[in-house]
Amino acid sequence: MEAGYIADRGHHSAPGEPRWVEGEPQRSFWTGLKTKDRDVYGVTTFRCERCGYLESYATARAKL
């Protein structure tokens, strides 16, 4: 497993697609968190209809 975090890039009240970003979050004055030169993947989540259990996967490379 590789360490990282999930970034939600929504703007004001508009929802954004979650992204998984490698490494520890580092603050940026202009963008909130630095993501330059890091691997970024789109996150897909599946839900069990019976119990509500969630499983998330970050498999497709994404652009921020």
C-alpha cells in the first residue's frame, strides 16, 4: 500500500470528483494543497446495497 490522501476539488457549493494524491498533504497559499509533480488518480467507490459497506479504488490516472 502507498500513502496518500483524497482531495475533493469542489468549487463553492458545486461538487467535485474526489482524487487520490500520493504522499502527505502539503499546504499551499494559493491552491490549498500542493499537488504538482505528484501522481493523481480518480477515485471510484462501490456500495453494497444490502449493508451499505463502501470500497474505494484509485485506478485511473487523473488531471487536477
